[in-house]
Amino acid sequence: DLPDQTVMVVQHTGGGRAKALVPDLRKAGAQEHAAGRLSRHMDVVGFVRSEFRGLDVRVAPEACEALVEAVGTDLRQLASACGQLVADTGGKVDVEAVRRYHSGVVGVSGFTVAERAVTGDVAGAIEALEWAMHTGVPHVVLADALADAVNSIAMVGTQRGTPPAELARQGLPPWKVKKVTAQTRYWSIDTLGSALQVVARLNGEVKGQAEDTSYALERAVREVGSLAGVA
């Protein structure tokens, strides 16, 4: 029995102790909107593209990717960033605009850390990691970025000669294939296998298995960076 001009929004997983609340809300006439968790990197980029489409703005995939790299994977922050970019640029959103308005964040994103690590720049990766943690980039986001970089190299490196369109169906956009292909020269099958184990272990550590997630991140970045270039 809400007062006039009042709207209540309930965010619910559908489970837990308050599970019985969901059917009660339905009976009360609540409008229901399913919102599954976006876990894959390309799904998050797709969310950004849909946000821009909803604002009647056409944005290149590279700019959407750059925004995710700059802001992270929090959907609320991404939605807010999309709206602000459109307002600030008059709808002319490109990679340069993303970097111009988010330059302070881009320099310390998880993807900066990951790109330096997978090309063997251990010192640069550690420096970027320290800045990222100092500026509050979530540890889970940093771990996800490192895992995405290693998994992308594994995908391209084990399918040399595969058309970009086929790799896109597996979750890697065509424009990103060129960058990842260049990174594969730092890796062999053996070192990639070791790096995949490192990022798999890190995934569990940043989600509760490690007492010190900062230490776990630094160790993983050092390990991946040390493995790169041993092809």
C-alpha cells in the first residue's frame, strides 16, 4: 500500500531466507524484470553497447571495450559512464573520448596490469598493480583481467590460422584478435599451461581462499610476467 508517486524497487536473487517474499511481491502486482549476472567479459561489453543503443548513439566496439577497461565491470558505474559520455561529447563517443574523460582510471585498470604481465614486463605490471590497488580497483576485477588476458592468448595461440569470425563466436571480437595474436609470441604451450593454473588459483584466492589478496595478486602477476617470454 504505497503512497502516491512512490515507487519501491526490490532487488532479489530469488533465493535465501527471504525467498518467500518473491511470490508475495508477484501477487501484489509487482513488475518483474529478470537480470542475470554478467560474468563473461564479452557480455559486459555487450551491456555497454546496449546502453549506448538505448541512448540512440552508435559506438564502435573498440570504444565499448575501452570503457570497460577504464571503468571496470560494475554495471551501475558503466551505465552511468555511458550516459555521462554521451552528454559530455554530444554523442560523439570514440576511444579517444573514453580515454580523455577516464584517463585517470585507464592508467591503472586491470587490463593495463594484465597487458604488461602477459608481455613479460614484470616491473611495469607490478607498478600498475600497485596504482590500481591504491586507487581502489577491486581485487576481483584485477584477477579477472589477468585471467581474461591469459585465456585469450590460449584461445588464439592454440587455434593459429582460425578466421577472426570463428574466434568471435568463441567470445573474442575480431578487432581484438590482432592484439592478442601479437602477444602469443611471448608464449609456448607449456608456459601457457602454467599461466592458466596461476590465474585459476588466483580466482579462488581473491574470492576468499587467501588471507591476503593483495599478496596473492602480486604473486600471480609476477608469476605470469616471469613465464612470458619463455617461448
